Amino acid sequence: MAAYKPKNILITGAAGFIASHVANRLASKYPEYNIVVLDKLDYCSNIKNLLPSHSLPNFKFVKGDIACADLINFILTTEAIDAVMHFAAQTHVDNSFGNSFEFTKNNVYGTHVLLEACRTSAGQIRRFIHVSTDEVYGETDEDALVGNHEASQLLPTNPYSASKAGAEMLVMAYGRSYGLPVVTTRGNNVYGPNQFPEKLIPKFVLLAMRGQPLPIHGDGSNVRSYLYCEDVAEAFDVVLHKGEVGHVYNIGTKKERRVIDVAKDICKLFALDPDKVIQFVTNRPFNDQRYYLDDQKLKKLGWSERTTWEEGLRKTIEWYRSNPDWWGDVSGALLPHPRMLTTSRPFNGSGEIKDLVYQFTSNYTSTAIRNSTNYSENSPLKFLIYGRTGWIGGLLGKICETKGIPFEYGKGRLEERSQLVLDIQNAKPTHVFNAAGVTGRPNVDWCESHKPGTIRTNVTGTLNLADVCREYGLLMMNYATGCIFEYDDEHPKGSGLGFKEEDKPNFTGSFYSKTKAMVEDLLQEYDNVCTLRVRMPISSDLNNPRNFITKISRYDKVVNIPNSMTVLDELLPMSVEMARRNCRGIWNFTNPGVISHNEILELHRSFIDPNLTWVNFTLEEQAKVIVAPRSNNEMDAAKLKNEFPEVLSIKDSLIKYVFEPNRKITAGELAD
């Protein structure tokens, strides 16, 4: 049979692990082919995986979802697609036990949309290669000497493999009913560079690099077969050109390894003692003992495994050592039983790649993504904000209005779960912002005499909202406080040694701070929360009684201590961008550096009121006129600075965003 020669290939899920290796191989090896790649940039996809191809003239990236029929029809028509390689899918088995509907939506419904678009494309599709998994065969007997061949019965045992088997049935039906030229592959486990570390090998490699335990589900006796990514990319090259329409091809290897042996091999390469490093944890709900494939059919087409286990593992470890931050913060994926969100990853590619990216919305509008801080009216973002009557909540609404981001304020009370569910169902947000909370009026001393109410909102309500958001797969941006620390021996005043995100709170002098420290600790169990530690917030509105500058400029006496602070005019818009980037975890949300009360008042006198005077008093004297002690500290803002290099130091930010806009021109300056 003559080899098939495609002209215009659509590869779905192309920013994912396996598909990116296939896309990069085809784009570079076959310059006469036009390679169009599609990905919605889910949590386990990364635009950087496609960097080897981004400058090639025959390569184009499209950001979008296979479930959007208008988008698929548009691509098939405008790009004259004649071959589809369908990789896009949710693939992590652990996730399927807790979020099985997402697997049905992506793997079954998404495949159906793609098939139907191909069916109605007037016969232009010459190949539809559907990428499935060895798990559709179900568990192989431990003593079986012959692997599952392509005609073996499908007996999936978990929601992931069931969704892939369901997708296969649709592919087969479209081949038989409509004559769609389909080819299906079922592959063993794949490993190598660029893989998201929820999978076994990259997870163990990163944990070993960090000196952390390697968690093994059950006793580690489960057997798997592993293929190196470059060999698998070559296999898809062969299937594309030589695979016969209507056939299924196993992509596998006869070389099997127990999970415990994989862990030991990695320990050996890191010079770690497996008896000390390997940690046995609770098994997942169902963990197939063995998958074993018959790989002869594909070998007859000319493919064979080239990379040995030892060589492939060495290459993989070298890559992760060279690219430890490829995926950003993956702490949630490295847990023994990760629960990653199936939400889209923001696009943060280089300027060159951005010129290739087209963003499609459900009503089929495309706009090139440029270096712009504004969002179009077709932006896919929609925010649900809690804290409408609060200072930060009100400012968030104004920011959304300025940027053209659709938003609604939550109507429900945080402690009433049913009301929160109703808010989310009605608003259908992409992100939830929690700017609600009890701080006390006129100050935190109020909380000392209203403890149950403070707990109800700051602890119970916040946890309630986080839990509901998690249930609906939503990221919650939570405005917390940095007033849970105080200077100590390891972080002395004036040392420049600030408290980091991972430091444990050491200040419980006020009941307000105690509740905020408590809820922050509990929120770390939720991987859908981004906690922003705000401190002594300041804005350009010097009439707002919540503004720290407004407060101290009206006090009869002030203490003079350097502190980290948050200039809302600069940082609040960054929190909106952090939501777009799906940032998670704890962040010190303060401007870099510290500034003292006296320095602020001196700036106030210099820019606004030359007649301003004040008197200092000591902490001991202050304690006599307040109910609860106050927190004083320096926060390390390096993490925020790394994410936003443009963020200004606290003094520079105050001058630019607060004092210059409020500057009062003196008579002398007018005369000049």
C-alpha cells in the first residue's frame, strides 16, 4: 500500500505532552506539510512545549476547545485540513475518580464534536487518527504471556479509560456509518521531557530533586510498560503515513517494570536510599495490576522502540534538572493523591508566539492576542466578587469596569452554602474573588468583643466559599492579611529579612489575626485557592477612613516602625492578572521593602499638607490606648516581584500612585 501524504494537518491537544513531541517532529521533518495545532491550554498543557516549532513557516497555533463546533468547522474550512490527529483529552486517572464528568465532557463529547465537524466537511478529511490508551483493554492477567492484541475486548475499569473507550466507539461508528477514514492507536505509558508532573516518572524525578519522599500507591507491585516520548512520536509518524484506514494499532513495548522498581531506578540515579525515600500510601480506588500489549502489528509497518529504559530515564532527568520551573508551581501535583483542577492555563507565551495565537470564543470571534493590558468585550473572563460594600471589593468592581471584564457581586452570605451555590449557578463565573471579611469598625479591636461573628465570616464563611468553588472547579482569589507575623529573632526589625510565603504565622496578639492565620492554614488543603496577604492597605483615595495614610494622618500620636504595605492602586490590578494566569497558593501581596510611619507622614507633608505635624509614642504607650496588640513586620515580596518584575518598591509606589496624584501646588510653585 502506498504511503499517505497529508497536506494540512490539525493536531488537537498539541501543547500537551505527547502531542507536542509529535507536532514538533512533523513540523520540522516535513516542511511541505502545514501543521495547525489546537489546544485550550489546560492545566497540564504548556505553550512552551511548542517552542521548537514556533518560528517555522509551516506551523500555526490556535488556542481553543475541541468542544466548540464553530471553531472546529472554521479551522477545517479555512486551513483546508485533510488529516486530523486527535490527542486532546483529560488523561490522569486519579482525577477521573473525583471529577468524572469533566472526562466525559472532554474525552467523549469533545471527540464527538470533532468527528461531526469532519463528517460535514464535504469529504476533505483523508485521515482521522484517534489517540486512545492501553487502559481500554482493562487489567491483563498477571501470568499472561501474550499481550492484548488490537481485536481484544475492551474492559475499562476506571472513569478515564471508560471515557476513552466510549470515544473509541464513536470513532468506530463514524468510520462504519459515514465512511470517515479513521485510524485508532492504543499506547502504553509514555515518559520524557515536557511531561506535567502528575504522572509517575516526572513526579518522582521532581520529588527526588527536592529531596522529598516518593509516594507509591499500594505496595508498588503494579506493572507498567514505558516508552520514551521520541520513540512514540516516531510511531505516530509511521501511523500517519502507513496506517491502514479502519485499523487499530497498539503502540507498546514488551519491557515491563513494577512501579517500585521505577522508583528504585530513580533513587539510584539520584544516589538516594530507596528504603528511606520511598513512601507507601493509600492505593487509589482501583489500580489495575498490569497492562500488556501485543505490539507486532505496528512493527510490521516498520516501527520499533529505539531508546533503552536507562537512556530514556537519564535524558528525562537531565531535562528536568535543566528546566525545574518549566511548569511553575506544581506543589499540588506532587502530592501523593493530587486533585488538579481541569481549568485552562493562561497563555503566557513569548511575543513571537503570541503573534501566532488566535483566541476563539463560543460565538466564533477571533482576535490576535497582543501585548495589551485590556480585555476585549469578548473576553472569556467573568468574575463573581464577594465584598461589595467593602473597600477592596468596591475597587475590584471599578477595575473590572475599566478593563471591560464582566462581573457580578455575590448576593449570598458566605456562611450560607446554598446561597453561594445559587450565586455561582446564576453568574456562571470563571473566577471567584473573596474580598469579604470582618476587620472591625473602626478597627480590629471590635473583633475582641465579637468573636463568634468574626469566626463565622473570617473562618467558616471563607472555607465555605473555597469548598463550593472547588466543587464547581473554580479558582478563588482570596484577599487575606499579612498581619499574622511580627518581628522576631529570625526576622529582626531593620534586617531586610522578611517573612516568606512558607513561614508559619507567629502573631496571634489580636483575635482578628488569629482567625486569619487559622483560615490561611486550612485553605492550604484547597488547591483552587490563591491567597493574597495584604498589609496596611493604602490607596490614592485619602478620604477613605480605611486607608492607612488617612488613619495615621488623623491620629494624635503614632508609633514609628518600618512595615510592609500594599498600595492598592498598583497591586489590585495585578491580582486580576493573577486570576487570569490562574495563580495559586500563598502570595505576600505587598510592595517590596518597608517604610516607616514617619516616612509616610513626611511624604504627606512634602506633597500634600506642609503644615502637618505629629507626635510619636512607643509601643508600650500605644498598648495603653488599644485593646489588642498590632502586628509589625516585613514581608518578603520576592515571589510577587518574580511574577511581576515591574512592581515598584513601597516608597516609589506611594509617590507614583498616591502622593503625586494628590499633590497640592503651593503658592510659591504657582508663582514660578
